[in-house]
Amino acid sequence: MEESTTREKVLKKIRASLLSKTTNPYPKLDFDSSVFQLTDEDPVLVFSEKLTLAGGKFFLIENELEFAEGLVNLGMQYKWKNIVCTEEGLSNLLTECELPHHVDIDEIASMDVVVTSCECLISRTGSVVFSSRMHTRSAPAFAPVHVVLCNASQLALDIKDGITWLRHKYPKLPSSVTVVTGPSRTADIDGQLVVGAHGPTQLFVFMVDEREI
């Protein structure tokens, strides 16, 4: 009885709050303008600088063939043996380039690297945006290395612009949107930075510059 009474009191307060309209004390406050200073810098250059500062590796390439060649070179350098790519289009590209890989994540423990695309990129922070609409929601969380293939046309200036990008792409926003800035890291324990605590220890971004120069 006491719980029911408490619940009714809470609901009554909520109803009263919804019925009583409070005048906005700051009617001239601008929520639409950017809080950052606009810049004329090349967004690709800004993205590469921010990604590098965050600990990621950036490669500007001309086509997908260069991506496959770069992936092979990295595989030889770091001795990758188990590459996973669950996206059909990207997997077909790797198959055409005769790059051995798996199309599922059944053997998570032995996975060396996962290769994915992305939704868009945030130039100002050097971030990569993923969503639950993609087929690689869980793989990047387990793979020690994450390789991303993207296009320069996918660059958005700020996170706000990235959300606008998703709204234009999907009738309804995905249930989950993840913004990744560099390799996974945490400093929760004794303030000591640990890289790769909740995800990849390395992030490689290959960007195809398809813009007309």
C-alpha cells in the first residue's frame, strides 16, 4: 500500500510538471550555430592529424587496389594470420585480390584483425562512426586490430554533422551509434592509461580520396 501511495505521489508530480509550462529564461540562446571556429583547412588533413594524435594510423589511397596492397603489407609486417571480414562487398574485394580471410567470427579467440567499412567520419576529432545497421557490430570489440576502409566523401565536420548524415541515410536512427577515436583505452584503474582494454589495440584507417582535384 505504501509503495502504491509513493508511486501515485511521483506520478502526480510528473503530471503537474507537464501541465505547468515554464517560460524559457534564455530565449535568445542559439543552439544551431557551431560552437567551434570554422576553418578552411582540408578536412582530410584535419582528420588524419586528429586520428594520428589519438593513436590511430592513417593511409590516404587512390583506389581499393591500393587498400588491398596495403593490407597485405601490414599483414606481413605484423604477421597477421587470421583476418575476418563479415561485410559481403568488402569480403568480395578481398577475394578478388586473393587475400585469405574468414567471413564469420566463430573463432573469436584466434582472430588477429577485423576489416570493416564505416558509416561516416568526424574530421574535427579524427573519429570513425559505426552503427548497429552494419554487419560488424561485435567483431571490432574482440579483434586486437581494426582496419577500416572509407571514402573521403564520408567526412563530416563535427559529431552533430555525423548524426545529420545518419538521419539522411536512414528513415529512423539506428538503435546503436558508436564513435571510435583511436585505439581502445582506459585510465579507470589508478589513473594509468591502458591501451586495448575494451577493444582493439591498433586502428588503421584507409581512406580512398575520390574527390576531384
